[in-house]
Amino acid sequence: MQSTAPLLLLTYGQQYVSASFAGILVGAQPLFVALLALRFAPDERPQGWRGLTGVLLGLVGLVLLFGADLRGGRLALLGGALILVAAVCYAAGAMLIHRRYAEAPPLGVATSAMLVTTVAVAVPASATVPTRLPGLEATAALLVLGIACTGATLALFYKLITQIGPARAALAFYLSPAFAVVFGVAFLREQISMAAVLGLAAIVVGSVLAAHRTEPTPP
């Protein structure tokens, strides 16, 4: 839930949408944490009018993105849907870790997630082995993405979940759309529409409001 499914969904979904759009959708994870908390984690539920406003604002942001930035036909819509489901999987995984593995060492949880993913994709990977080995640049990219951008990041993220809870830990994903947009414009020459900017702003503000917690008043 936290690794295998979202990584596969992202791999396929990003083939049909821009990098910046994919990054913005993944950045909506805190919104889905808030929505799942309504049913599965009472202590992480959005609180009061701020929480409700945040959830509604985040949903408006998603509508803006899908309504204005996915006009490339069915494949673009499919890609966006796959990435959205990946964000939901990340959120559900965070909730599961918070509820069931809060006492487990974060590095152990991250290692377990990566081992499960490796086993899960071993069979389909063996059936689609390329005819030639990847080049040096591709191999280096795989190592960086696998070790630093996935393994180390998951360990840090799980530590945040155990210390401050999934709702506030998921706020770290705000960096994802920012980097995705900047890198998409800088390296892929992508065009950022006004709808994408407004959608990103709505998702970020909505997620912050949904994750807001009122500190208990000391006696």
C-alpha cells in the first residue's frame, strides 16, 4: 500500500501527463490523509470549520486540475487517475503505519516496504527483461532514485509519522509539487497553466487547514 502500488501507478501514469502535473497530484496526499481520517483515525480528523474548509478547498483544487489540465484525451485522463490513486495509496499507507506500526523502527518499516516491493515486481520484471543492459546514465539514475529518493526518503517519512502523526507528516509532500513544477519548466520546458497554479494553491492551503490541530489548553 505504501510502496509497491503507488510506485507502479506513478510509473505508468506519468507516461501520459506532464511532470509538473504529476507532482501536484502527488502533493495532494495530505488531503487524502484528512479524508481517510474521517473514517479510520479519529485523532487525525480535520477539526472544526478550518478542517472542513480545507477539505473542500483541496477538492476544488483537484477539480481545477482535472478540468483544465487534462485535455489530452483518454490517455491523459487515465494517467491523471492513476497518479491520483497513487496519492490515495500513499495516504492509506501512512494511516496504516500510524495505527499499526507506530512503535516499529522507521528504518525497519522502510526496509520491509522495499523488500515487499522487490518481491512483488520480481515476476513481471523477469518477464520483461530488456534485450540490452541500460547505459551508465540510466543505471546511475536508478541508483539515485532507488537509494536516496525512495529508500532514505521513506525512512525519514516513517520517522515523521511516528513522531507527529500522518496528517502533519504528509505536509512534507508540499515540496514535491514545488520541485516537480520547477524541474518540469527548467529541464522539460513544460508550460504551467493558470489553472495548475490555482489548483496547486488550493490543494496546499486546503491541506494545511485540514491538518491543523488545536493544542490542548493547559490546566
